[in-house]
Amino acid sequence: MLRTCPQKAQWSLGLTRRAASCVGIRTSVGVPQVRRAHAPPPWRPAYSLDQWVAKEARPISLRQLMVFGRTLTESRLIGSANYVRTELPTRLAHRIRDMQTLPYVVVTNPHISQVYELYYKAFEGLRRLPEVKTLEDNERFCEKVGQSLQEHLTVIPKLAMGVLECRGLMGQADMDRFMNTILRSRISRRVIAEQHIALTETFHNPHHFPESPLREAEFVGEVLVKCNAKDVVTRCGQEVAALAQIAYGPSTLIPSINLSGHLHATFPYILSHIEYIIGELLRNSIQGIVERQKATPGPPTKPPPIEVTVCEAQQHVIIRVSDQGGGIPRDVLPHIWSFSKGPRSDSTLQNLNQVPKMAATLQELRVEGGKTTAPDPKSSTISKMDIATHNFRSSSPKSGVLMHDSSLASLSSRDPNLRLGMGLPLSRVYAEYWAGSLELHSLEGYGVDAFLQISKLGNKNEQLTMRASMDAV
């Protein structure tokens, strides 16, 4: 870790020996090592990191993103670039410090160590970027940020594998708190980075000017101004059902999805976030119902439908997903929100080894001839009309920066039989990021009711955890 004085260096050496003993390495003088552990993170001076950790992040809300992006000018775009330029290294610094306070044996885990190196590389690169003063500076800045976004696609599976391999070295509550904090911060960085890149793309598109009759009014950057729960449930439901039909066979009866309630309710939201949550809830419900039907002796019967109810209140929209899939097994229920523990941890770890990248939108995977591979970003079941209608982007015409694809593309290409054990806890992280909530009520032997609460007004700041509040835990 970051130690400079002799006393701390000696303490660090003691940590190294204890960590080595935990992984079976003999470090006594004159005794050769039995096996070589993964190299620990290299020493770096702490001064620059301390400077950035001392800064507090400046959280934003969906409403702020919309108001700022609606009246886009050159000065506003440059102001947005400089906000992102200072926020990204600040938020990275707090997460690097979190990892430095983990037990040494955890930091030396190969997967956690690789994430640490990715974060430090991004931090060192971003903190040295000069102030953005011109549109040309902004183009170069967007290219740098876009490259960083692509490099960090490996973070989620590496973190997940790391915490599973270290589940006996830290308490479950501490490990899950660390995962929730680092994933929420990851979402926050991608939100502000992708929003700025989207605004840059919009600025260079002549249709963004107010006098243009072709101006896109539904999206402000990445924010869908009037997100409709009915539309999201319908699209995700169709994709999940089609994928389940492929996975379980064409003769399998797939439950229908019944929608009721305030179906015209809208709210501002980032589309990929809501699609991830709804997609995972519907996927779990369909899998539970289909597998329960298959386990029931006798000829197949029509499965009970999944009931989705939308309730609009003054400040919130609540989406309830109810199924009759038999509920959550008793041995699994206490661990449904945990990243690090559960009766299926070993199989989850094996499955995660098959997922090289995950874009933090929807879990990505496809099966080709029985072989599991990462999906081609250009392959998707979404039509060109869908792409035009929902403003899904592929690249910036000016900067050439690769943008994230629609999360439905990831949803439609994921193998449902490859269970990663992250759907529910990551969905809750997404829900709580914009001050919402996700709760589950399971009736063993009958089914599950899931309640997703979303802020209707978009005036809630992103929920961040800084170093001071982590230290206070």
C-alpha cells in the first residue's frame, strides 16, 4: 500500500507476511516460496491521491441534466467538459482509497488488483488533462473519456469474481458495502461521462438548434425526458420472452405479461438504468414460472401470467412485478442482495469466468454453437426504426468515440442459463442511485412480488458515498 516512513514500512511488511500466509506462501528468511502470488499493486506516492480524496464530489440530479442540456451553447458544452474533467478523478480517487483500506490479502487478489490498476491508470490520466477551452480541446477530451469507458468494461465481472474468491477473508456485510459503494460510484462516473459525450454529439448535430423542426425533444443527452413504464415493460418483456423461448425450446409455454394501473405515467430517467432493472425482474419471473411448470408432473398447462402494475403518486412512480413462480428458495432468500455470499457462489464464480466484459447496462452474453462469447456490439435484434425512434447511438460523427449500445441489445443476446448472481443486487444499486428503492416479498411455494419505486420529478440527487462517510461506517 502507500507507506513512506520506516515504521509504516515495517507494518506494511507485516501485512505482507500475514497476507502471504493466508494464501499459502512461506516467507521466512532462507525458505523458498512454495508458489508465487499475484503481484501486489506497485507503490505510488500518496500526495496526489490525497489531494483529490480531500475534494468532495458535486452530485447532480436528472432535472439538472435536463435543464443544462436543453439550452446547449459552446460555453455550456465547455463548462460541462470541465465539470466532468474534475469530477471523474475526484470520484476515482475516493474509490482507490476505499480499495487501499481493504485487507491486504484482498487487494492482492488477481481480480481486485486488476481493478485497482485500471482505476489508478484512469485516475493518473484524467487528473493530468488540461483545462478544456475550445471545441477542439473538447473533442480530444471526449476521445480520452471514451477510451476509458471502454477499458473499464471488465470492471464488473472482475469485481464480482474478486469478492467471491475473497468471501472468506472479509465479513459479508463489509464486502457487500464495499461492492455497493464502488458500483454506485461506477454508475455515477459513466452517467456524467456518457451524458457529456452525448451532449457533444448533439451539439455537432445541426438538428439540435431550437429553430430546427427536426430537433429531438424526447432525449436530453442520455436522459429520456418522458420515460413511460408501460413502454419499457412491453419492450423488455418481449425480448426476455423471446430469449426464454430459445433457451427452453419452442414448445415451452411462456407466461404472458399483464399490464394495469396508471399506464400513461411518465418520469425522467436514463433508459438503460430502468431497462436493466425491469429486464432482470421479468427475467427472474419468467424463469421461475417456466422451471416450476417443467418440474410439475403431467401434461403442460398454460402458465399463470406475470402481473405488472404501475402506480403513479404525487412524487413517485411505483412498478410492481408479481409472479407465481414458486417464490425464492429458503436457503437463497437471505442472500438475494449479497454480491459475496450464497449457496450458489461456486457456480456463479464459474459462470462469471465466461463473461469477459459487462457494460453496466444489461448483462451481456450470447451463445454460438454452444460456446459462450462476448457479444458483438453491432449485433442486435433491434430494428433500424427502433434505433431511430429511441435515439440509440453508436458513435459520435465528430469525435468518432464509440458510444454504448442500447441495453436491449445486451438483453436480447444474454444466455439465460448462465446465471451470474448479480441481477438483483445490481438492480437495487441502479434503483437507489437516483434515490429510488427496490424491494422483494417472497411467498415460498407461491411467488414473488417486486416493488420498484422511482422519483417522478427527477429532482433527487445521485446517491454517492464519499470517503468520510465510508470511514464513519
